[in-house]
Amino acid sequence: MVLSKRFSKDMSPMLPSVEEAKDAEEEEGSHSLGGIPSRPPSRPLPHLSQGSADNKTGMRSTTARSVTEEDENPEKNEDVPAEEETVTEEQTEDSDKSKETVDDWDTDLEIEEVKHSYDPSGKARYLSACQVFGVVPVSYFLRHMGDSELIMRHHGLGAEAAKAIAVSLVTNTSIVNLDLSDNWLEGEGAMAIADMLKENCYISELHLCDNKLALRGAKALSLMLLENITLQKVNLSGNEFDDRTASYFSEAIMNNQKVESLDLSHNMFGDGSGEMFGPALAENTGMLELNLSWNYFHGKAAIAIAKGLGVGV
């Protein structure tokens, strides 16, 4: 076939020259090992390469890879948000359940903290009261708080110790006979015992002899007798009661029908007191024993008391 000169000129730049083809054959011949031709490296010609990758590490972009995968699998990508929403809802439900469980545990712990063991003897209350009033706990009292009789004569308690004992006896259900004679309780200690007896409904016998109760003690104990319906025997001898206290005791005798035995001996009642006791005894139908010995009664007082006892009988 014969080509025109114009066509050959146009095609000459596009066809490799004889020298380039020859160089390529020599380059292929140089990649041989022991006469056996080896595969030339897969590397583009220098004028066609965009750059050398020698001694460099190429990192593939994660974003590009994910974008490519999303483009390749558009249907799978549409299902991903739904799965994520499902997982999120499950996590929310689990967290709500865990919160409810934690709340339940907290409530149980709070209930356990509120629980207190029942103390019928009042030992815990007594120890706390001793700290409040600044007194040393009486070991004898602690040992006998569970007995039916508490005999604590001549212990030198004083008013503050009496207050601590009274606090513990408010809830005591064992003691029925309380004897605190000769303990220098005075009026303040008597007030604490009186307040306790307004709440305690187990003590039926009370002995407060020789405690210098005087006017304040007489008033507090008389008001207590107007409310208490448990006491049956009361011994208040030797407490410096005089005519000023007679009105309080007269009212208590008139209105309390539960006390069967009352001892007011060794006090300082005079004729005025006897005249008050007479009408009060006439109104009382429950008293069986009254001791007024060793007081300052004369004829008129004795007559008034006798008339009152006669009416009551």
C-alpha cells in the first residue's frame, strides 16, 4: 500500500520512531535473570507518570472510601438510619429501667435507715438523756430497768439525774413500783417525775419521801394526780409541805378516785390545811388509807378531818 506524503507527515508524531522501539527492546532485554527474561516492573514511563511513589506511604482516605461504598450500595445505606433509631430506642428503654431499679434500691436503703429497734426498757433514751443533761449514767438504774420494782433510795441523784430517769421511764413498760426516796429531787426533779407519770400508764406505786419537794413539787404532783388514773399508792412524807400546798392536795383528793393509799405524814400542815382536807375527803369514795401523822393539826383541824372521813365512809 502506498501512502501519500501528507498522510505520513500527519501520522509521524503519533508513531514511535525506530530508535525508541529499539531502546524499548533493549530495556526489556535488561530485565533477565540468568538468561531468563523477567517481568519488567509495572511502572509507567517517566513522561506519563504523575509523580514518583518511592519511599512514600500512601494513605487512603476513609471519607472517600465510605463515600464510594455508599455510592456502590445505596439500598443498604437507606436501612442504616432505621437500625440506628432502633438501637437508640432500646438504649433509652434500658437506661430508664436501670434508673427505676436504682430508685427502688435507694428507697429500700432509706426505709432500712428509718427502722429503729423497739426499746421497752428505755435504756437508749436514758443514755441520750444523760448526755443532754450532763450527768453520769447510774449503773444501778441500767441494771434494774427491766425489773418490776425500782428501789433507788439514798442515791443522791439530784434534779438533773431525775430528769434523765424520767425521760427513760416515759416508755418503760416493766416498772410498776418506783421508789426514789431521799434523793434531793426538790421541786424541779418532782416536776420531771410528774410529767413522766402523765404519760406512763404502768407505774401504780410511787415513793418520793424526803426529797424537799416543797411548794413547787406539791403543785406539780397534785396536777399530775388530776390526770393519772394508774397510781394506787402514793407516799409523799417528809417533803416540807405546809398550808400553802393544802389547796393543791385538797383538789387532787377530791377529784382522784383511783388512789387508795396516800401518805402525807412528817410535813408541816396546820389547822388551815386540816379544814381544807375535811371537805375533800367527804367527796372521795376511793381512798382506803390516809396518813397525816406528824403534822401541826389541833382541835379544829382534827374535827374537820374526822367529819370528812365520816361522810366518806
